[in-house]
Amino acid sequence: MLAQGCITVELYVDGQPLKEYSDPEREAEDDHRMTRYVEVKAGQRFSVKVALLPGFQFFTASDVRIEFYIDQNNHWQSFSCPYESVVTYRGELQHREEVWFHSSVMKDEFTGQWVTTSYEFGPLAVDGDAPLPENLTPSDIDLLGSLRVSVYRAKKKTLYEPYVWDGYTPKPLDKISERALKGKAIKHNVKYTVNGAAGPPAIQYYGYVPINSDRGVPYEFKFLYRNRKTLQSLGCIPRSPSPVPDAGLMMRRTNEMMLTMHQELRELRERLARAESGTRASSVAGRESTASTLAPSRGTSVKVEGLMDTENVLTRPTRVNMEPRWSVPPPPPLFAHFKQENRRLPVGTNPSSGAKRSREEATLDDGDEPVEVPPPPKKPKVVIDLTDD
């Protein structure tokens, strides 16, 4: 309930007042302005109750003016509480006075008949490509999604010309672009539902202006109607708590997850075993294929041309005539120590080949001294010719 200066304002839905929420980020409010959020749903009919409590001071006012505004519509509905019609004592109200705004009289734009309409919350479509109505100003957009009540002490003045209301029916805004809203989470609007036929409104002969001084400053009450999700995002109401999980259900789900994990692990091991056996078979087949390819065929000859290492023989396109069988003996070490055996070779004989040597070589062997052997010759360049003769 909004209450200021012995004035209360409440928003009712289905006969019950809505719970009001303060804006956590809004600055401190003054004595004449109050704003609250309320949670609404599409299809709800609502009404607004304004009450003047005992102790309200009229001061020099002839009337108390109460005006009700919906969204961007200005001067939509009003009511006057004359000083002469209430019980007061020295300008102070003695009894509670209530004013309800739950319907209004309008003229049907198709039939021209006067009808009564009630207020109902409806859905507001947010479309990125929706054009902005020509008669809608940026200040009007700021008023979307709001219900406002203004109460002030007034002086009654006679109008020069009587005022006859034409019964203009406001058209609710059903679609708006997200860019026009500028980030405001507004999902509802107010629609007007026709209830039945009514008589024309009375002619107005008087106007009202606030009294002078601070006592004529209006009291403004504002309701910002939003859906529950928006109020949760604003921090006005806590988010819905997560439901407590069932212990039995959690145990069954855990067992199912364990069985699934074991099955996936078993399938993974089987795939790895099949992949490993396939790799081994491919390796054996590759070695057999390589051996059969490199094996010389009968009737081929071998010629060694130039110097070349083994790696180049396998990778470079060289010409080699292969013979059926051949081998290259390993080279001897750079330094060799020949131990003299009991059996002595004839002078001038090579110990390894038995060939005769010179007398100087034989003399060196008799002293059992280490002999420096020259480095082995470089490997001959092998050219393989795989063409059959």
C-alpha cells in the first residue's frame, strides 16, 4: 500500500490487493512521490482504490482532486472530493473517504454508442521491426507499463465554456520495437474491455487548479506493472529455489551412469585391442613386402660404380646391376695390435692374407710393436640395375 500524507493507494486484481515491491536501486523517495513494482499476468482485470484517511487537512482547498492515468494517456479519469460533502472539524477530515477506479465511460468508435469499459492487463509484443506510432513521443514511452495516481488540494473555478467530453477511446499499444523501449523489460499493456451500454457523461462546468504554497504540491503514486521474470531480474523478488532432489531417484541415476561408463570403457578397450592387432598385422605384412621387393632375382648382375653410402643407395635413383649373392666385409679398426703366436710365419708373409712382405715389415713384427694401419677405403658407390638381361 502506498501511503503519504494520510493518503493510501492500492492496486487490486480479482478483488485482492497486489503485493508491492520496492526498487532496490531506486534512490530515496521524497514526501510527495512513491513508486512500487507489482507482479501482473495477461488477462487479469484490475482496479485502483484511493483512500483519504482521517486527519487529512484541507487547509484552504475547496476540493481534493484525484486523477488516474494509464500508461501514456494523459488526464484519463478524475474525481473530486468537495470539502462541503465530507465531515471535517477545523479543516481536518473525520471519516475515511474512498474512491475506486475500475471502469470508465467511452464512446464506441464503430457504433457511436456510449459504453462502460473495464481495465485489463494484456500482452505487449516486442518486435524489432515494429514502427513507432507517429503520435508517440519519447516521454510517452517512458510512461509505458505504469499506472499513476495524483492527489492534490485544489481550488474550484468556473469555466468560461462548459466542457463536454467527446468520449475518445484510447488505443492501447499492442506492438513496439525493442529499440524504442531502450532496454526496458515491458511485456504487458492495458486493454479496455466493453461491459455494456451506458449514458453520456455529465457536462463539466468547473475546473480545478492546485492551491498556492507547498500545500498544493501533488502527491504522486506510481505502480510499475511487470511479469515475475522481470521482477526477479531486477532483484525485487528472489528467484525460484531449485527443487530438492529425491534421494532414491538420484541413486538410480547414479547407478545408470556407472553402468553406462563401464560399458563405454569396455567398448573402448575392445576398439584399442582391435586397432593394436591391426597395426601388428600391417607391420608384419609391410616387412614381408619390403623383403620380397629388395630380394635380388636370379639372373641379375651387380656393378659397383663410384662411392656412395647405404642411405643413398636406398633413396637415390642409382644404377646397380645385382648379382645373386655378394657381401662387403666390415672395415678393420684404425689401430690394430697383432699378438705374435707360437707359430711364426715366414719372413715376408702378411699375417692376415699369407702374402709375402718386405724385410722391413717382418722386422717390425718381430719386435711385437703396435702397427698403425691406414684407414679403410671408402665404400664404393653402388648402382642397382633392376632390368633383366
